[in-house]
Amino acid sequence: MHILEDGTKLPAIMGVNHEGEHGDMVASVAGSWAAVLLYRGDW
């Protein structure tokens, strides 16, 4: 596992936004604070 140090950029995380558009989640919030909610489905 690679640990990110202060100031290190996150790697690209591809996903689907709330409008159904595919893209890089990290790039879409660059320069802003963000919260990412993950849903694993039924436990």
C-alpha cells in the first residue's frame, strides 16, 4: 500500500457522478474540499 504524504496528488479515480457522467472524480474537485460517499451494496 502506498501512503500519501502531505501535498501529494491523489491518483485518478474513475467513477460516475450523480448525473450519470463518467469521469475522474479527483480532477473534478481539484482545488476544493470534497467528500466521497461509497456504497458497497447489500452486506
